[in-house]
Amino acid sequence: MVSAVARRFSRLLFHALESPATANRGELLKAASDLLDASPDEDTVGSRLARGMAFRACDWAVFGTAESYAALHRASACFRMHVAIN
């Protein structure tokens, strides 16, 4: 279940990062919320980074500011670095 939720979130996140003007922020907000609800409570670096990225996605989906978009972009870059390293 978590993997399907994570795939949906990542698909919407990639679209938001590549084309923020056409991204469906309501769907991204729902996907980020679903990911946060479904994510396990384990305290690993990957889980913390994924949750942080989902929180930044929620911020951007709701507020839509340049600052919240930059924070989302940084969070996704940190998560990508973590995945590449591990």
C-alpha cells in the first residue's frame, strides 16, 4: 500500500518540479497527505527526508509562494542525494 501511495506522490511531485505552472496542487496536496498518513513511524534518514519532502509539498500546494517552491525543490534534491548515496 505504501509503495502505491509513494509512486503516486512521486509522479505528482516530478510533474510539479518540472512544470509548476501546470501542476495540480490539489492532487499533490492529497498525495502528500496520503503519504504522510501511510508512512511508517520508523526513524531512519530516508523516512525523515520523505516526510520532510511531503510537508514541503503540502506547503507549496497550499501557499504557492516562490519560497515554498524553493523549499520543496531543496527537499527533493536532498532526498535524491540520499537515494543516490544509498
